[in-house]
Amino acid sequence: MPSYFEAFKDLLFPPRCLGCELRLESSQLPLFCPDCLSQLVSIQSPCCRCCGQPFAVGVDHLCGDCLAGHYAFDLARSLWAYQPPVSTLVHALKFQGQLTGVATLGWLAAASGCVRELGEPDLVIPVPLYPDRLRTRGFNQALVIARSCFPQWSHRIESGVLRRIRATMPQSSLSGKERRRNLHKAFGLVDPAKVKGQRILLVDDVFTTGSTLNECCAILRLAGAERIESFTLARSLVR
């Protein structure tokens, strides 16, 4: 029965590639055509042992930023390089509200070795949106990502611990220095005692300069979090 139902559903609602919208033969995950699937660039070794910045050659070691102590997290990992078709998928999720790719995100995350590098957290915290932006968008993409990529820890997802306490400009239009200034004191904790002594997994969509994650991690660190790791779907290789 399930196979007949799936075939009938595919007939009524033909599945399309999330990257190029080419019609697919079935709705079997992941919803990418072979060409788009081959364009996914995984972030893997060799990379920075802390922030996950990929290196062209060599072995895993700390990058210059991590050696200088620029980040407040203990570990950061991303699934893919931020380029098509990943950037297309993220943009459709954030700005067009297209949730059809959520199941594919979960499938790909489960198949990735990146997730297995993360320690088991006490709390999974999505990076929050400012209330006005949340009302406009209707959902927080970081929360959607956390639920789809970490179903095994769904009972540990806490979206009300960290909050955005002031509106900020969209990060995509700013330089690295402007991003850091834009996010200064933009986050706060509802209940600092909630994170004291806890292992935290912070979740967001894209790691560009790390400014958003770093501001959140700094707040969590001040509240006494024991260990902070971060996960993003993608990482921009152009900063």
C-alpha cells in the first residue's frame, strides 16, 4: 500500500529537484537530480579542528582565527559550502517559506559524517529571530533546521532560552567588521541558569564570518555553559 500511495502522490504532485526544478521520477529522498546532487560540496578534512574552515591541502589543524582566540565556541561544523544548489535551497527556505526541502535536509544531515563529529548536547538552541522578523517570516529557519537535522534530540530543542533583544540589519548586506558591529549586544538570555553547566548545540543556517554564532556563544559562555558547539547547514568560503 505505501508504494502505491507514493506513486499516486507523485502522479498528482510531480516532485521536482530542489536545485534546478527538473522533474524527478519519484519523491524518494534526497530531492535533488543527479547533476545538482553532484554539485554539493561537503565541508570535510582537511579543515580547522575548531571552526571547521576547510583547507585546500594538508591535515587538520587550527586556523589563524582560532589560534588567535577569535571564537567563543568550542567546535563549529557545517555540512556544505554555501553555493548552488545549497544556497538556492537555503534562500527558498528563508525568504520564500518553501518547506519542501526540510525532509531532504534531514536525510542529508543523517548521511553526513559532519553530524557525527558533534558531541551529545544537553540543549539544542536555534539562533533566534527578532520578534518583528519572526512575525513577518512566520517561522524561524534555525528551529526548522534543528528539528529536521537532529530528530534524535528533538526533546532537547529549546527555542525560548536565547532571544534577540534588538533589531539588526540583514547580515548578508554587510562586511565582516560591519557584521560584528551590527550584532553587538543583539542577544540575551531569558533564564541564564538554564544553560549553566550545560553542553550546548547552537544551530543556524549559514556560517559566513561567524559573527552571529560568536555573539550567541559569548552570551552562553558568560552564563556558564560548559561546552558550546555549533552546527550550520552551509559555510561561505568567501568572506
